[in-house]
Amino acid sequence: MFRPLIRIVIISCSVIATAINLSLTQQLILAPSRNARYALLKDEDFLFDFGKGPSSELSTGGYLAEATSETFPALVGQGVGMAVGILGPCGFNTPHTHVGGSEFFIALNGTIHSYLALEPPPINSGATPRVINHTINALQATIFPQGSTHMQINPSCEIRAFVASFGTDDFGRTQQFEALFSIPDDVLQDSLGNTLSPSQIDNIRQKIPSPVMKSINQCRVVCGMPLHPEH
Ligand SMILES: *[C@@H]1O[C@H](CO)[C@@H](O)[C@H](O)[C@H]1NC(C)=O
Ligand SMILES: *[C@@H]1O[C@H](CO)[C@@H](O)[C@H](O)[C@H]1NC(C)=O
Ligand SMILES: *[C@@H]1O[C@H](CO)[C@@H](O)[C@H](O)[C@H]1NC(C)=O
């Protein structure tokens, strides 16, 4: 006795789906099987080009090219994702975290310094985090656990690359200072033990650099770069 109603619902759903123009990623997420997903993908959809990143950003210290379910729809359902980072001379990939998953990081063609702040013990969330820093030579790798704060520096005057792989197609990226300094001034003042005035907080907020920048003065001197960041 419900049959006509069900038919109407099914017809209106398909009308809505057609009218809404779902993206390929959205269609893939809705597909009922792996085979149905493959049917939605053309041969060329299986190819992703990390070399077609925003290469002009090397002038700011480096750039990242990220394959996620949104930039590379063929990843939907595969449970993996990947980023390639290009760090220019003295390039600094500033402190950030991936809420979506752990990062398996490999230095491809030259030494990169890495810093990792592990989460504090569960019984003492106020403890100073354990920091692990490494000099990662070409073809060496490290792990940045899900949600950990980490960063990398290219200490050389040449361009160096890294690959970051993830067990998720939605690893995300949160810039730690951007996040902290987005809370209201008075709350931030209290949280920092009233060591900064509102104008100092504002000053810091405006000067937080882009995610990848040219770093530490010592390196900049060696590589003959101007000392003050362009930001
Ligand atoms: C859906 O795509 C078609 C063809 O590209 C277009 O004509 C139509 O306006 C789109 N509809 C919506 C709701 O965006
Ligand atoms: C890395 O950690 C070691 C041991 O804690 C410390 O001696 C060293 O100064 C650190 N290196 C940098 C560049 O911070
Ligand atoms: C490392 O690889 C990147 C990306 O291919 C390249 O731009 C860079 O010149 C390479 N650096 C070295 C030192 O080989």
C-alpha cells in the first residue's frame, strides 16, 4: 500500500540529484560500490599531477601540493591521501597539525629539519609537550601522529622536496598560531598570563606569516637573503 508513495520519493530524489549537479567527489561518495565508483571515473581521473601546484609561491619560501578527496576525487573510498612539499632555500613549513590523520613524512632529495611536539600525558594536559627534533636526510622518514603539532625547515640554500602520506583522503591542516590568535583578545590575554596587551596581540595577529615562509636569520645570512621576511 506504500508503493506509490515510495515511487514518488524515489523519483523526486533522482530529480533533486540531477538538479543539484553533484560534484564528482559527491557522486563518488554516494556510489553504492567500488565498481559503481570506478564507473564514474574516466581513465584520466586516475592521474594526479603534484607538479601542477602553485609553483609561483616558491618566492614565499615554498609550497604544498595536496591530493585529497576534493583535489583528486579518485581517492574517495581508498583511505589514503598525500602531499608534496617544496621548500625553497631556508624554507620553513610553519607549526601546524592535521586533525584528520597521521603523517608519514619522507625527505626526498636533501636534509630537512623536523620538529614534533607530542601530546602531553592524559593525566597532565598542562605538561610541556615532549619535543622530538630530527635531521632527516634524503630518503629518511619520520611520523607525525594525528593531531600533533609539527614543522619542518630546509636549512640549505637549495630547493628540497618532501612527501607526506596519510591514511585518509581528508587529512586537513590547521595553522597553530592562526588558530590560537583567532580567539577574542581578552580571552587570549588571560590565556597568555596577561603578558601581552591588546595592541601587542593585534600586532602578532597581523604578522603571522603564510603557512610556508623563508626562515631563520642564520640560514638567510648564509644564503645571502634579506633578513626581514617579506610578509
Ligand atoms: C546543472 O548543470 C547544467 C549543465 O551544466 C546547467 O545547465 C544547470 O544550470 C545546472 N544546475 C544547477 C542547479 O546548477
Ligand atoms: C634538538 O634536540 C636536541 C636534544 O633535545 C637539542 O640538543 C638540539 O639543540 C635541538 N636542535 C634544535 C635545532 O633545536
Ligand atoms: C628536489 O626535488 C625538487 C622537486 O623535483 C626539485 O625542484 C629540487 O631542485 C630538488 N633539489 C635537489 C637538491 O635535488
